[in-house]
Amino acid sequence: MAPGFLQLSDELVLSIFEQVSHISPRSLLDLCLVSKRCSMISSSLLYRSLSISSRNLQQLHHTCFTASDYTFRTNMLAYSRHLTVSSELNWTVLAKLISRMTHLESIRWLHWEERFPSVIKGRLRQLWPDAKLYLEGLSVGLQTHVDEVQIIDLNLLKSLVDFHNIHSIQVVIEYEHPVAMRWLKNVLLGSPNLRILHLTLPRTRDGKVDWLADGHGTYDLCVQPGERLSPLTELVFETRKPLEDDRSIIPSSFFDFTQMHRLELRGFNMDRFLLPLASQLLRLQSLTILYFNKPLEERGNVLENFVSSIRGVRTLRIIISVRLPPISTFFVFAGTLNTLELRFTRQAYDSYTFSRGVERTSYTPDDLDALREACPQISSLILDMVMVNTLPYEFLDALTQFPQLSSLRLYFHFDEQTAVGQQTAKPPHISADRLTALHLFSYLRGRKVGVALETLELMMSDRSLRSRRVNFWQLSDHDRPSMLFTCREDPHGNAICEHDSYDEEDVSWWSYFDPDKPKTIRGQTYPDNLLDIIEARKEASKP
């Protein structure tokens, strides 16, 4: 081995090996055979994070070791810093191993079939008071008529009270059982080192949330005046639509925002949640607001006032159901803002579909120019774009002037004039929409200043792809499903277009996906003569 490598410090060699592991994780196994020193440093990376199963726990505890068992146990005790528990184990054995570990930093807990083991809780409190406990996948609040199940859920929550190791809680809440809600609140209040909190709603099989009221009418965890958590660095909070008034969600006074870096608020009544925060000078790195509410004019522009009061934001996502804030609202993030998403909400059943019945307008080219002048460092944009029979080239030209923009997503809003015009125009087809997407990508990429545009994503519809589940609208041959088209360059520099849907997803859209349809009729493109333009380019390129 070269003398230069031998002279490197262990810290520098560790840094080199970490980079190697990102490129080829199996290379660490090969490095273990190079030398004793390389084996020690590689092992510290290989065993840094371990998922503990019943099988390897038995091997670790067995009195008769094979050579490989001995090596695994030795390295686990010497180098493991992060453990993951996702199934039932022999808790006494695990507690003994935790006692003998030398560098335990965190435990990720995913097992919720029983109460949290008291022997593990006691060992962490006694020997590893600074180790961080991450509780993930916890689901509480479901009302059931099976008393045994309800008792197990309550005992589980009780076992987590006054647990100082808890650093993060990610919990899905049903809000059906008030006693469980109070015990969850006690868990939160009894965790002085809690820094990350996700209070989310259940997902459907499609991974979506039903935001409509569920009939329970309260989502407040029974919080009393004066109750307040320790300072959080990250909060994700979701609420359903309330039945009556604004008093049915957790008040913002329950949370301490003084050290907050990431804040995500999704659901209804968030204006009431945000109102007292506008008077605080918060410094956030990431802010997401998915906001279903009354028009902001009726609420005193609470959202705009809140956003204007924040500093230091790098990632900002605002998805609301009514008028978007003025573009000048975001000028306070000059010098910090990298990712910006400003668009309207989709329906609860389909994250792509527009909510109907409200007037929408997109930002103008002048708005985009002003945003670029204030925040030229923006590298990722997600916006709504109005379409009226043709492509808004002035809007697109304004986007090309962002010098650092490399990722762009546009949601088309088809104006009523477009909808009327389509009744006599050529019907849409997936092949034609793909050509439109590639045309847009080529147009933007060819005029882009600064860094190249790497990715363009397009949503060209306001109709649900899964129409059988919706039945809100009468589909016609002139409708297109909500699909996300993604344009990028392949390794050879050629523009390619992909989409996130499959032909067989819904028979109602067969006409749109029909592979034989373009043989008899051209699909609708933007511009309308795009196919002629493409043919002319091919002729011009011939020798």
C-alpha cells in the first residue's frame, strides 16, 4: 500500500470510505480484507446502522458462537450507533446487548403490537439518557368495539409517558377515541426532548387523504390553556374539515416555534392556526402549507401576513384553494429561496385534479420577472399556468430567464375558451400530448439562460384519471386524464418524455390511450400545427 495512504489519519480514511460506500456499498466488505486498520474502519461503517431481528438477536445471545457469529456480535457492540426494531423480540436479551454497546446514538422503533417494553425504557434511561428514540408508524385514536384491542392501545400510550429519550414521534391519528387523544397529549407533554412531531391523518390504499369531515368534529387532543410542548425543530400537522367552528384543531399555542426549521400544515382552518404566528419572527428553512379554506379576503389575508413575517426559508410550498398571494409576498426570501411551489389544490380523492367552482388565475410574466430579480437563486419551480387555445409563450420566456432554474413543473389550467374550442378541434391523445410536452421542453431548453433545464414536468388536465371512482363529470372524447409527463435528456443527449400512468388504469380513458387512434385522426397538440412543424423540421434536416 502506498506510504501516502498510511500517513492519513483515521478520520480522513473514514471520510474516504464513506464516499466509497455511497458509490459501491459492497466495496466495504472488500476493504475489510486489505489490512487490520482498513477492516476496523470499514466495520465501523458496515455496522453503524443495524436492523435487529429475532434471528440475529438469538445469534447474538447464543452461548455457542461460530466465527461469523462472534465477529457480528463483536462489531455490533463496538461500532453500532443506530438500531431499528420492527418486530417482537426477546426484550431482556436486547436490553443486555444495549447495556454492552459502546456508541449507541439512536433507536428507530416500528413495533406497535404491544406496549413499549419497560426493560428497554429503563435501560435507556439508566445507561443511555442521551440516545434518541424515533417512534414511527404509530397509529392511535381508532374507536373499536373490541375492548381488548382498545385496552392494548391505551396501555401502549401509557408506556410512553415520561420517556425522556423520545426525540421524534410520527403518529397517524383517527381522532375517534377521546381517552386515547388525552393519553397521546400526555405522551407529548412528558417528552421534554421531543424535537420532531408528525400528527397526520390516515391514508387510503392509494396513499391519499380524505380531507372531508368525518363526523367527529374535533381534532384538538383535548389541549387545555397553558399546555405547551418543548421547542420543536420539525412539525407536520394535518386536519380534516371541521363540522362547525374553528375551535376543533390543536391551537398553535401548544407548540413552541422558537427553534423550528421545518413546518408543514395541511388541511382546514389553518388560518386560525397561523394567525398568532404572524406576530412572531420565525426563521424556517422549509415551509409547506396545503390550505383548504374560505377566500383569504374573508380571513384578513392571514396567510400573506404569516409568510411575510418569516425569514430564511429555502423551500416554500403553498398549495391553496383560492387566490394565491401576490408575488411580492415572497421577496422577503431574497438570497435564501431555492425551491418554490405556488399552485392551487386538487381534490381529496386525486392529488392531481383541480377543485372546481372557484376562479383561478396564474402569475403573469411580469410577476415572474419580479420574482427572478428578487430571488435569482431559485433552482426549482412548480406553478400553475393558464392555457387559452395556444401556448403562453411570454410566460414560458419569463421562466427561461431564471439563471439557476434546473427543475420545473407546470400545471395547465385550461380556460373556458379552450374547453369550448376543443369541442370542434381534434380530440386529445397520449401521443399528441407527449409531443406537446417535448415541444415545451425543447422550447424552454433552447432559450434557457444560465444552467441547463434538466427536468420539465407537465400536468395537462383537470380530469381525474380514475373516473369510475369519482363520477363527478360526464367524460367526452375531448377530455384528457390527469397524467404527469416528465421530460429530460437521456445519456446520449436526446430529449425523452415519460408519464406516470398506465393504459389499463381505467377503461373510461380507452379513447385517449388507444394506440390505433392516431392512424385515423391526429390528436390535439399545442400549438395546433405542431405535427406540421415537426415534419418541416425533418425535411429541413435532410441532406
